Amino acid sequence: MITLGRTILNLLFVPRLKARQPKRTPLVSVIIPARDEERTIERTVRALFAQTYSALEIIVVNDRSTDGTGAILERLAKEDARLRVITGVEPPAGWLGKPWALHEGRQRATGELLLFVDADVIYAPETVTAAVSRIEESGVALITLLPQFEMHGFWEHIAMPNLAMMAFTVLPLWLGNRTRSPLLAVGGGTGNLVRRDDYDAAAGHEALKDAVVDDVGLARLMRRNKRRTEVVRADDLVSVRMYHGLREVIDGFTKNGFTVFGRSYILTTVLVILTLVFHVLPYALALTGDLLAIASVVLIALVRVLLFASLRYRLDNAAFGHPLMTLLWCYILIRSAWYTGVRKELHWRGRRYDASRTRFGGD
């Protein structure tokens, strides 16, 4: 019942991003790191070209891509002078590739507001206008845009809703927006809009150079520096297909799953056991007619249906996909502990890092 109540509070009190004009139009620098993104980069950039917000510059850091990303960006830059393409260089010692690319982009940015966005995120034309209006009205240092997740195929529909479930059923987002606790900070590659002065005062991505999850790290960094941050629902205006198929989902979250829990083998083991006991075992026991297990399954389904209906996810998955989703994510967490913990290997975008030299969000 606590989970149900928290979900309802989050759905009711996390503000929605609304398409309305801001009182002023400060220059916004959109900064995008792009490494081997030929699959989506043109769609992402063209969506930014179509923004209704006038004071906009778009900076894409081509992070030494080996595919057609560079050629696509060169062609797009000829179409619109607002796009500036930076050829990324090898990160210095101690830096991960993505934080370094974002830092490179910041060095060229001239905007009063900085919008850090991943290369696979699609914005509706009113998104930047709405985001600027929100940050101006709220007075916070940073706002994070929660997106609509695009999902295709069986396994994406099974796996990806877990992100929304973690956000809306586990985290007290509504409370986090009303505190400055770094532990309740939420950031996202789907859009971190931050005031440049606050970002620079906190040392920006220099303070996050070894952060595996730099977007959450940026929100935490702001709060550690006594700034306020806010998460807003932007699922009507922002969409992203993070991964294509089961293999990409598994590899993508293997890189950071264990890090989220502080690389603690004890905490990870306890979490996996409790998750299986409370989220898988009831489904097995319900088949035997156990009334408590049936009640647990009904409650889980109610929470999922409520959340999935609000986020416009498939309701058949809401009713029947939970145990399989749970098993998959337990496997990902165990796999992450093995690769990034025991073997100390972090593989991503063709790079290999010593995982022991990285941190979750720069904490």
C-alpha cells in the first residue's frame, strides 16, 4: 500500500512540462555528445532545428565516431548555422568519454542556459520553450525532463518500464522536488537544463569526470552545492528509444547497475533476494491458491496498471509482465556485479575502462 500511495503522490504532484512562452528568452546552448550515433543523430538534430524557441545554439561533440555520424553532422551543419560540430579528442587520464565530451561542448557554449541531451532524444517543437519557461518560473538551478520511452518488440516492452517504475513507485519524486537532499536528486540524459553560472560554480563536468551516470551526477552536484533542482514530466514533449532489443538493454545497464548500489556485494545480494521474494515468489504462490500471494499480485498489478495507463504503456504488459521484468533485471544486476565488480571491466561504446576508477554519479 505504501508503494501504491507513493505512486499516486508522484503522478499527482510531479509537475508536467507545459508549452507556454517564457517571460524572457535567454540563449540556450544544447550540448549533445555523439559517438557512433548514425542510427538516430539526424532525427535528434532535426527535431532541434524545428524548435519554436528562437535563442538557440546546438553543439554536437562528435566523440571520435567510427560510423557515419561525422558525415551526417557535416551535412546538417551546412543546412543550419545554429549547429556547431566539434571534433572530439581523446579524454585525458581520469576522464570517462561522455563527461569529457560534455565538457568539450561546454567550453564552446555561449548560452546563459545549458541543455545537456543524449544523441537519441527527440524533442517536440515546443520543448525548449516550455523548459525555459519552467526553469524561469521555478527559480531552480536545474530541471530534468522525464521522457516518454519508445519501446518496440517483446523484450523492450518487458524491460524498459522498470525505469519508470523505479522513478514513480520507488522514489518519492514529489518530495525530492521539495528538498535539497542529494540522495533524492534526479537527472537524465533526456534533458538536464541548468543555469550556466550555477554549473560553472560547481565545477561542472570536471567534478563528474569519472561518473558512470553523469546525468544523475549533475543533479546531485547541484544539490551538494546548495542549489535546488526539479524533475518534471515531459512525456508529452520528449521521447527516447534508449536501446534496440534485448542485447542492447542488457549491455547498456550492465555498465552501471552495480555502481548504482555503491559496488556493495552485500547490498546487491540482499536486494536481489528481497526482489525475488516480494516480486516473483508471490506469482508462483498465487498459482497454489495462497490468498496472501494473490493479494500481493493484485496490488502489484494495480500499481502497474495505474502507472502504465498514465504513461501510455501497454496495459497487457502492466498486468502480466512484472515477474519476467523482475527476473531480467535481477540478472542484469548480477551480471553487472560480475563484470564491473569482480572483473573490474566497464565496456561502453567501444571503450574499455577500469571500473574501480569510476563512480556512479561522481559521488
